[in-house]
Amino acid sequence: SKQLIIAIDGPSGVGKGTLAKALSKKLHLPYLDTGLLYRAVGRKMLDMGLSPDDEELVRQAQNLTEADWNRNDLRVSEVDKAASLVAARPKIRAALLDMQRHFATTQGVVMDGRDIGTVILPNADVKLFITASTYVRAKRRWLQYTNDVDAIDKDEQIKQVEKELEARDLADSSRAVAPLRPAEDAKIINTDHLSADAVLQEALRLIGV
Ligand code: C5P
């Protein structure tokens, strides 16, 4: 039987990675976190001292391997910014396009990112667009990046993360190429008041399995 192709989009810290992983496990589908591809290219730019418009960076993107996007130093603040910067470059996006499409084979897929439903997999069986308020997302992202839940300047730290999220959201949704926006046929889930399990249940209901 034909396996499901599920596209999940939304801003960062919204819980789409958690949802995508849970769906992949539950439905036995391969999973690709496309944010890691842009993070891996951003990491290369920083490590090699390249500019986002350098042709060498486009070559690096074309030759990206699983080892590059499975590195464990991609979820740090400097790479957040570098990823968002390289993601606005059409040549970088083009270099990563086929790689992403090839991932959606006969085995089905759960893929998450910003433009999966709109650009990468426009014929996906199900498109989900995940949203949440910036404060809730900042708090989740802060918890992901720190272990110090008792920090005395916790509120300040969360506010700082919130500012960075807002800047990245603005960059991701206002760029000319593949801006963050729901596909016309996407189903929206707001996760502000939902636990990870409640989000999964809602997604399964919308997928119809
Ligand atoms: O999802 P994540 O926060 O890991 O993505 C990092 C950056 O990569 C985003 O801020 C966005 O600029 C970019 N991105 C993108 N398209 C995708 C996935 C990520 O532009 N499909």
C-alpha cells in the first residue's frame, strides 16, 4: 500500500520536531528535520569563514552528507542565526531541494521545516502548520538550550530568546524565497495550551488514522 507523505511546517520552538518524531514512530515512517540541513550549511559558513553568498558555500550545500547534519553542535544560538541567513539565499535552497524530495520515497515520510507543504512536497497527503505564541515558544526553546531551570535571571533569559525568535520569524516569513507561511490546504494546530501528547492526538485525528 502507498505510504503517507506528511508535511509539517511552522516557526521554531513550536513543537513541530517533537510532533514529527512522534508521528514517525507511531506511523513507522522515516523522518527528516530539514532545519538541520540549513543548520549544517550555516555551520560550514562559520567554520570555513565564508560569506552567505560565496559559491563555495553553494558547493558545500550540494555535497552535504548525513554526517554534516547529524553533528551535535548545530543547536546553538550562533548557528540559529547562520542557518536563517543562508536559508534566505535562493542558490542554497536550490542546492538542498532534490536532497529533500528524494527523501520522500515509496516508504513515505514525515518531513518538517518552513516550506515543506508549499515548495518541497506540494503533493503531500497531509499538511500540518503548527503555531504558538512567541512567549510559549521562547520558554520551550530556552528549556531545550539550558539545564538551569532555577537561574535567577530566568525571565530575562526567556525574554532574550523571545527577541531572537521574533527576529528569526520576521526574517523567515518576509524573505522573498520560500517564506514561512501555511500552504492553502494546510491544517493549523495551535500548541499554546496543548501537551506534546495532545498535539500528537490532534495530528492523528487530522491525518485520519
Ligand atoms: O527549524 P530550525 O529552527 O532548526 O531551522 C533553522 C533555520 O533554517 C530556520 O530559522 C529557517 O531560516 C531555516 N529553514 C528553512 N526552511 C526549512 C527549514 C529551516 O528556511 N524547511
